[in-house]
Amino acid sequence: MKISERLLCLFSGQIEERDGSYVIEVPEQELQLGDIDEEHSYRVAVLQSATDTTEQTESTSTSTSTSAAAPKPESTADRTSTSTSDSLQPPVEEGETRTVEIEDIGDQGDGITRVERGYVVIVSDADKGERVRIEITQVQENVAFADVIERIDYYE
């Protein structure tokens, strides 16, 4: 799956109906990382999950608004040393191996799995439901890429 270098965040979510509108919640962590904020508009790509039968990939423009009750995310300069701890770093490192289950298939046929805090790992040459041992080959702030090094029998 090809991911643009301009990608600011990547997460999974569900569309919910609220007061006659449909909403996809952005995880608070994405605002805390500082790449996105409430005062800007962003292009949002919606990728079909392997189980959906709706339209394939859509791209739309969305705007978020700030309300008086909504706290403004901290700027990078306002963060304390505790907020820049390991909790804001990707939970994987290049060269690391893990055993994972492929949860979904991306638009270009690559496997998708999630690890700690919902961090997305895109796995080449993997099928949905497959258990595999992977090696992390590339880590970005909001997504990592991995290769399969071993396919594991589901009953092991």
C-alpha cells in the first residue's frame, strides 16, 4: 500500500450518527502529537474495510470547529518532559519482530494490523485473519511498515 509522505495521521474508526450528522472521532492522541489541530481543515481518506460492501476509497474535505468547552491541544513548546515520554513515541522500532494477526486488508492488498494504542502497522504479502511473525522495516510517527518473516499455524 502506498502512503503519501504528507500523511499526518492514520487511525481506524467507525462512523457514528449523532443528532442527524455522521461523525468519525479523531483520537485525542492525534491532537496531542501536534500534527493536527482543531482550527484547520484536512482532507480525509476513508478506506473500505475488507468486510464492507460500500464504495471503495473516498476523499473528502472536512472542517473541525473549536467550541468553548473543547480544550485546545498543547503546542509542542508547551509540552512537559512527561508528555514527551515514550507514550508519544511509536510503540515499535525498525528491526523489531512481533507476532500479530492481520485484522484487515488495505486498498492495495497489504495486511493491516494494530498494536499498542491502536498504532497501525501495514504488512506486505499478508491476508486477513492470518497469524504472522513480522519484522518492522520502516517506522513513521503514525504508521509502520513490516514484512512477513514467518507464517504461524493458528493453533500454535
